[in-house]
Amino acid sequence: HYSFFDGQPRWPVGTQELTYAFDPDNALDDVIKTVFGNAFSRWSEVTTISFRETASYVAADIRIGFYGGDHGDGEPFDGVLGTLAHAFSPTNGMFHLDSAEDWVASGDVTKASLSNAVDLESVAVHEIGHLLGLGHSSVEDAIMYPTITARTRKVELNEDDIQGIQVLY
Ligand code: TQI
Ligand code: ZN
Ligand code: ZN
């Protein structure tokens, strides 16, 4: 079953659009940006919120970046596997990914040659759930279930994810 953060924080009532931006220091290619766009679409399809990329990193509601090790927020990344990414509850908007992972942004992660390949869209859909206010779910097929194995792709929202997010939005 789905859960929320303590106090059920959410983006303000009436929020129709949230903007997102990529850390300009990361210089991400369009393939990677498209993956994030697709991940946001999964949630906009089942809520009244839409997502729009903006060039202004400082002004964006959701700020996305790839960082290695200690990156200044007290939650250092740990190298290959372990923690892959973290995102904070509304309305913080920080969405960080561990640059040490072998991220797969295109092609089939289940066929990836690297045994520790991680599917970027799968992780992005999960972290966006956190950014919107969902905690973890006990339903194994849910996007918000707290375990994913390497070389797995899971990007389709489960009925449980949809029910949870529709309580909030
Ligand atoms: N990152 C954890 C996660 O997103 C960080 C975390 C732990 C967390 N507890 C939290 C974030 C509570 C918000 C609220 O769950 S992770 C998965 C999953 C991770 C894990 O790198 O371990 C995914 C990132 F669920 F599959 F295990 C993405 Cl999809
Ligand atoms: Zn961080
Ligand atoms: Zn999580």
C-alpha cells in the first residue's frame, strides 16, 4: 500500500504546473533530458499537474543534477550501486543522482553488458514520486516499492501508485 511523508506534505493546492531544470554544470545530452521528460509524463498522465523544463536552474521548482560522493547536502553518494539517487519531499524540489552509476538512458537495460547497469527512467519515475509527496509502498509491483535490482526496467505506474498520487493531486 502507498504511503506519504510525515504530515503529508504536497505542492500547494491549485498547482497546475511544476517547472524543472538541469544543473547547468552537468551538460547533459538530449537523450538524457528526454528520459526525464518521459518519466515526468508518467505522473502528469494521472494527475492534474504538468511539468515543463525551464532554463533557469535557480528558479525551477525541481532541480536535477548528477553528483559524486559528498556534494554538499549532508547525504553523500556511495559509488557504484547502493544509493542510486535521492529526492526530497515537497516542496524542496532537489533531485540528485549518483554520477558513479552506469546509467542506461537508451536501449534495453536488461541486455546491458555491464552487470551493474541502472535504468535511468525507472529511477527517475520513482524519485519524482518522492518529489510529489509519495513515500514507499508495500506493493511489490508499485513504482514506489523500495527495492530495485540492477538491470531491471520498471517504469509503468501501478494502480497503487495512481491511487496514492490521486489522494494528493
Ligand atoms: N534512494 C532511496 C530512495 O529513493 C533514498 C531514500 C531512502 C529515500 N529512503 C527514502 C527517499 C525515503 C525518499 C524517502 O528510495 S535509492 C529505488 C528503489 C533508490 C531506490 O537510490 O536507494 C529507486 C532510488 F526503490 F527501487 F529501490 C530509486 Cl527506484
Ligand atoms: Zn544530494
Ligand atoms: Zn524511494
